[in-house]
Amino acid sequence: MLQAPFRIRSEQGFNAWALRLFQLHASENSVYKEFLKCLGIRCSEICDITDIPCLPITLFKQREIRLDGTPQGITFLSSGTTASVPSKHHLPWPELYERAFMSGFERTYGAPSHWRILALLPSYLERGDSSLVFMVDRLIQATGDPLSGTY
């Protein structure tokens, strides 16, 4: 497993990290490995992040996409449409997702405790499998404000 640097401070650092993640998924993610094989792409040919092939959304609807051997964790579903199968996003470590959106919020707006969050999400209220609901719920909790909430 790769250990992420605490902060990536440059575009060059981001690109190097993205290429390392590509290599990891190309070797340890059976769905992605199969996808690359079908495209005829060898990992050694990918030297720039713009050359990293993206999985089509249909695979997120049909297959479980995650690193082999990682824990089940949490699964988010896309809202999709009534006539379609939702795509699935498996996160073995939800705390990493939470740390990412919390640090992004703090860098942009400051500490959540300085805010009151009024979330207007009527179509998501029944959807505990929504990444947006997960994120907003955690941010509301972090405000500590009893008037913060989902409406």
C-alpha cells in the first residue's frame, strides 16, 4: 500500500503521485488491469498523467472496482435516473474521504465550527448511500451548531 504524503505541494509532485497510483491500480485492481489489457496498454507506456486511461462509467455499474484485498468499507451509489442502474463507488477507508473533504473545506472556508450549514437536499434525504449526504452530514456535525442541519 502506498503511503500518501501529507501534502502535495507542486504540480510535479501531484503528477508523480498520480503516476504511482496508476501503477498501483494497474497491478492491484483486477478490473482496471483487465481494462488496460483489453485496450492493449502496457503500464510502461504511461509516462504522463494525461495518458492514464479512465474507466468508463458502465464498469462502475457492472463491476466492483477497488484494489484487490482491500476491506469492503462503504459503498456510495450515484443518483442515476429511474431507468438506469446506479454506478457504485467503493471506498475501503471512508475516513480518508472524510479527511479529504474536511481539509478541502478548511482550506477554502476555515474551520466548520465557524459556520452554520443549512443543507437543502430534499432528493437525497432518503439516500444514506449518497456521498453528498455522507459529506454534508459530517460537515454539519463538525459545525457543532444545533441550527445546522438538512432541510
